[in-house]
Amino acid sequence: MPNPKPKQTKEFKKYQYKLIGEELPPGEKLSKAPVCVKLPESVTLWLKALPVEERGKWLRGVIWEAAQKEESFKSNLSR
């Protein structure tokens, strides 16, 4: 049975969404909502085999690099 009146202290929230492994690019902050996508099973198995510290860092880095190559992303940044 779930706790009907959970207490989330400031100390708890301070560590709730802490980045593991790296800082974000300068001037960027972590989104409040995650982006979820289904991947091929082979990719999912490979990602889950990575240490947790590496997984998020790797995914954020690959997505960031891919977004920077897109013209629509670049034009969106300059607005």
C-alpha cells in the first residue's frame, strides 16, 4: 500500500535527479520531462550492459551531438 502522505524533504529532492557522470553543456539545464523511445532489442541489451554512470552520459552525448548537426536545431537555438 502506498504512503498516503509522503514527505519529500529538501535534502531528498536535492539528490533526486542528480546527473551522474558529466555536466551538461554550458548554458543548458536538464529538462523536467524525460524523453522515452523504444529501441531495437540488441541496442537495449547493449545499453543495459553499460554501467549506469556511463549509460546516461553516453545517451545524452550522442543525442546532443546529433541535434547540433541538424539545421532545425541550430535555427531553434538562435531564436
